[in-house]
Amino acid sequence: MNRSAPAPAASAPPAVAPPRDGLLGRLGVWSVHHFKTVLVGWLIVVIGLGAFAPKVTSALSGAGWQANGSDSVKVRTLAEEHFAGNASSAIQIVVHADRPVTDPGVQQVVDRVTALAAADSRISTVVPPQPGATISQDGRTAVLLAGAKASPDDMVRAADDLKEPLRELSGGGVDVTATGASVLWSDFNTANHDAMMKSEIMSWPVTLAILVLAFGSLVAAGLPLLLTMAGLAASAGSLVLISHLFPVSIWAMNFAMMFALALGIDYALFLVVRFRAARAKSERGSDSSRSVAETMDTAGKAVLLSGATVLVSLSAVMLVPSPAFRSMAGGIMLAVLFVLAATLTLLPAVLGRLGHRVDALSLPWAKREAQTSPRFEAWGERLWKQPVRWGALALVALLALAAPVIGLRTAMPSINVLPDDASAKAGYTAVQQAFGDGAPGTLQILTPTDQAAATAQTVANTPGIAGVMPAMPAADGANWSMIQAVPSVDPSDPQLGHTVNTLRAELPDHTLVGGASVENLDLQHLLTEKTPLVIGVVMALGFVLLLLALRAPLIAALGTAASLLSTGAAFGVARLVFQDGHGSGLLGFTPQGFLDGWAPVFFFAMIFAIAMDYTVFLLASAKEQYERTGDPRKAMVGALSHSGRVIFAAAAVMVAVFFTFAISGPLPPKEMGIVLGVAVLLDAALVRLVLLPVLLRLTGRAAWHTPRWLDRILPNIPFSHS
């Protein structure tokens, strides 16, 4: 009898191996499991470095706006050494009276002025007013020269300390004001620092409101502030320590504050949104470390790449041999490094400890379970169906806004950027009214003593020179003589540049032309010369980083090139506003007829860094979807669905922060606020959320293609967690 075969035993489903964590995933898990170690480590860093942070405003310098190696800087150095500090960094003290300065009462004020200035250790000698040179023709205005005995940065600090005590000597029909380059930078830095602090305070309520709306939870909304405060305290303290090694511009701290806030929000948004999605997929009550690992291996890689792109973009500014620019770029890079380190260690540790409590204190309408944005998913589908229509509209809008950039003019800022009550501006006006339009921009010409007579004759015969003072031999007997020449035009007049160029071409060999106004001209020339190099290096390095991460040369090139559109449009708008004056009444400023000279180099690097930040978030998300599905449509639509809301919210915060600078303080912060705010707005709204997705749609699979020869040499960096 046949026996039926026994029924096979039910086989258990094959075990699914847990995903293998990558390097950042393992770092995130380690941070979760060593929460106390990470927390104590960051407390040590923040408290240790933060202890120095309160000294940041007094420790950082105010000068450094110069072209290293230029003739004008050489003149200043030689004047400090051989002419008793009669250099561009010397402090000019203007005494204006309602009666002749020879009056005994006025002379008493002059004596008190001399004693006050001479008591400062940073002043070498105080040169009294000289008839025919520093006393006006009507005899009612006199200028005393407080020679520089310290570095230009310390002379700005001297101006900080002296300008108010000098002003207090006014009275009885006598006005005392300090002016000159050191006082100008003192007033300039003070006004801009106060404006930036005011803008930061104004932006906080708006920032907090946007964060709460974006995260939907008060607890989650507080996480960016954790990163920002940690990064800001550490970077501020570090800048103070670094300032003991070499001068660091006070603007380095101002920009570091802004970038620490902006990037802290960006990075926290990206990681927290991804952590919530990972938590939603996991079983209730499961270990949060697995969600952290997935978050770090996906969003964490995008954050790391974004941070590297920001650092690379700003590093190109180091190609400009100007201390102010290098220290500003260095300050921002330091803040980015600390924020990035906190994002990759402290934030995952806190997320792992919070777990589901990250959604604590949620808003009533917040949807915790939402992993994607239906609205941005629908927008992605619309772009997929009508790519040419939407892409053309975005492109035309960007090109139209960028068109005015063709006529953009740049120059160093004029005295008009200072408030009317600033000491430097009051003294500048008094000197101009008493001695002529060009007197505040007096040229200092150094020539070998045996050529002094010929040099003075050539200077006197040069068009654009209103007057020439007799040659003054070096105080220490060196073979140099100084000839001071008064131009016929205001220092901000473009004609002064032609006069300086003529002098340099026609004066005898080994003769150097300098002075405060010439230092500005030389810095402007340097910036104009270096701008193409900086732009080229920034774009090349940005492309290389995208290529290394995405392994897709076509979309890396398109993503890099697209950043030029928003940048060009922002500068086009800047030309209309600040050069042509459209909207100047609304913003409360008088247009100078040009954009400040540092804007093309420095703002380009900042805009490109922010733009690539969003590019990385979008393309990293798209690559992750493409690695999972191999479908270009799901990659593009999925990228917008997963990261569109993050990009939109992060951009909204940045725009709010930047635009507060446009409505407060003097002109330079307004320029920064408008240029950066418009750039971020256009980049997020038209480039990252329209044009770049359209390019992904039009290029299809070719966007992600890697040539074989390139595949062999590029590292393999997956953005999916599998």
C-alpha cells in the first residue's frame, strides 16, 4: 500500500538581514549609545571656548581692508616707520571755531586736545596746526595730526577710545571732531555691528515662528537653536583665541552669527524630518538608534556634503590677499565647522534620546505620521508633465532679472555710508568745507630725497591736483621725502582713480603713491582683478564635490551652472536698487551710484555656498530615490516630495533673516540683506524647486549616468540606507 508523502513542514520566511550601517550611521549610533559622553564633550567645548566669547567685540579688529603688497600699503608702512606715524592710519583731529583758532580760548581747547591724544600710548606724536597747511584760509578751522604708533587695527581701537572724549571737549563755540581712515573704520564697524545686532534681534521672532510651523512641534523647533548656540559660542571663542595670532575682522563674527543660524536651521530641518520618517516606519517602541542610523546614512551624508561645499566655496575667498576678506571667510568657515560637527554628533545623540518625544508639544494641526509632502509631490508631478512650460517661465524670469548686471559698477564705499552724527563724517565735512573737496583724500607720495624737487614739480603739473605741500624729509634721516598733494575732487569721485594712475605712470622710479583714498582704490582694483578667479575656483570646486558625491557628471554640471542664474539675478536686482536707486526711499538710503566693491567676490561665495546647500539636499534625495527604484520619474517627484518642504522652510527662514538687514542700519547691511535675501528667494523658488527638477525630467536616466572610465576612479557613496 502506497503511503502518502508527508506534507512538507511550513518553512519560516527567510530572515531579512538588517541594513548595514555606513560610517555616518555608525557615528550616529555611537552618539546615541554614548549620549552622556557626547553631551559632556560638547559642554566642555561650549563652556571652554564660550568663556572667551564675551571678549569678541573688543578682541577682534576693525581694519584690514587693504590690498597686501600694494604701493599704498607700502607707503603707509614707510610713513609709520620714517615719518613719525604720519600715515593713512593717523588720526586727524579737527578743531572748528566761530572765531580764529589763534584766539586764547580756542588755543586752550587745542592744548587739551593735544594732551588727550598724546596720553594715548598708540599715538606717536601730535603735530600742531601749521599755518598755510593745516589751518584754513579763514583761520577758523585747524587740523591736528595724531601720528600712528601702532598697527592699523590698534589705531582703529585708538579711534574707538578717543573720538568721544575728543568730542566732549567741544563747547563755547568750538567743535572738536576726530576723522581720518582709522576713525572712519571705527564708526563704520560700530554702525554696521549695531545694525546687524538689531537685525538679528528683529529676525528671531520671525525665525521661531517659521521653525514652529515647519517642524510642527515646539521640541523639534528648538533643536536648530541647540546647534546654533553651540556652534556660535564655540566659534566666537575660537575667533578670540585666533585674534592673538593674527588680526581678525569684527565682521568675521557678524557673518559667523548669520551663517551659524542659517545652516544650523538647514541641517536640523533635514535631519529631524528624516528622523521622523524613519521613526514612522519602525515598530512602535523600537530602539531609536536604528532610526538615527538610517537618518545619518541618508540625510547625514547630504548634510556632510553640503557643509563641505560651503567650506570649499568660502575657501576660495582666501585667494584675495586682503586681511579683512580672509578673516571674514575664515570666521564663517569656523562657524560652519562647529555647526557641522554638532549636527553629526550632538543632534543624533539628542534625537536618539528623545525618540518619539521629538514630537512633544506638537501643534494641533501637525501630522506626525507625514513622511512626505503631498503638495510638493503634486508639484513634482506637474513639472514632470509640463517641464518645458515651467522651466521656460523660470528661466525667462531669472534671465530678465539678471540682465541689469551688465551695467553694474562697483567701488569702495563713500563717507555717505556713515550716519550723519558719526565723528568721521562730521570731521570729513568740516575739512572739506575749510580746505576743499579733495582735502579729506590727501595723497601721500614718497620719493627718494634726491628726486623730491622733480617729483613735486610733476605732481603740481598733474591734472586733478589742487595743491601740493612742500616736501617733508624723513624724521629719522632715511632717504625718503613725503609730498602731500590735495586732489581737486572728492575721494569717492571716479576721477581720483585717473589722477592716481597718471601720477604712477609719470612720477620718477621708486616713487610710491599712497594715502587712505588710494588704499581704497588699490583694494578695489585687487577685488576687480580677483573676482573672475574666485568665481571660477568656487564653481570648479563645487562641481568636483557634487561629482564625487553623485557620480553623475551631467547633473553635477547642471546643478553647479544653475547657481549662476540666481546669483546673476540677485546682482541684477542689486544694480537696480543700489546703483540706480529704485526703492531707495522705501529702504531709507541715498544711492551711491555703485555697489560696494567687496560685494561681487564675497557675496558671490556666500550665495553660491547657500545655493549649493539646497542643491545638495535636492539631488541627494533624488539620488536616493533613483538608487532604490531606478526610475527617473520617481527620483524627481520623490526628491520634491521628501525635500521640497525642507528647502522651502529653510529658505523662508534665511529670507526672513536677510531681509531684516535690508530695513535696518547703514547701507552695507542693506546691500547684504537685499543681495542675499533675493538670491535665496530666487534660488529656492525658481532654481531648486522648478528649474533643477525640470532638468532632471529632461535629462532622464542620462542625469545619473556615470561613464565607465569615471566609474573606476570615483568613490561609491550611496545615499540610500539598505
